[in-house]
Amino acid sequence: MLRRNFYTDMAIKNKKEILQTPKGTRDILPHDFLYWKAVENKAEEIARAYAFKPIRTPHFEKIELFTESLGATSDVVERQMYGFKTRGGDALVLRPEGTVPAMRAYYEHGMHTWPQPVMLHYTGSFSATKIPSAAGTASSGSSDSKSSVRNRERRMRISSGRSR
């Protein structure tokens, strides 16, 4: 006889939920995959045409990387990151964006000593929660488009090796 406990009760109760993607995510099914791949290929083609080189960083990073670079009280750090501790006690987060990990790799691997500018491009999964805005719609933390454009321009300057 199967001994029931909290975990088996939860599994039985939420079986329907277990078989669904987590909120805010989706599966890319075969009939959609070709479209996604075409967009990725075009973006990579454009990046190569402008001499950007690809970089891949881990899906998780040390939390200090984000608290030191974005500020411990920033919206990203306080409300948008998914964090966890390893068995050894290290505090890690799923990367909420790509610029900070790319800059970590830039310095860790001595790219600052390479001929400048070092121009990098990246794609990948990013894990950040959305912050509800005052109007009740979800935003990524930036409420006005000027701020969003400024942040994008700042990331481009950092990625291309130019100073802020």
C-alpha cells in the first residue's frame, strides 16, 4: 500500500498543473521552432556583418555579480531575480539579463587586453519576473520608453567596449 504524505498528496492534487509550463513561459513546438530559428539566424547574420563575436555565459551567476553592478536595492535585484543557495552555501541567481554576465566574462578572460573594441553578441534564456505596474499591466521594470532606450544604448556601449 502506498503511504501518502504531503508530497504525494500535492502531486495527486496538482497533477494537471504539473503538466503545464510555469507561468510566464512557453514551449517552442516543432511548428514554431523554424520561425524562432530563422529570427535567431538573421540576428546572428547581422551581428556577424558588423563584426560582433558570439559569447555564451552560464544560466546562473553569483548573486554578488548583480548586487555589485546593479545595486543591492535595484528593482532587478530586489524583485526580479530568481535566487537559490547551493549545498555549499553559495548564493546564485538565474541570469535576469545578459549584459552583466558578458561583462564578467570580458574581465575574467582578459578581453580588456584584446584589441579594442571587443564587440560581443549573445542569445539565451533569461529569467526575470515581471513587475506589475500601477495600471495593472506587467512591465520589465522600466515604465517609460526613454529609460528603456537609454538602458539599451548603455548596454550597446558596454558591449562594444566603449565607456559609459
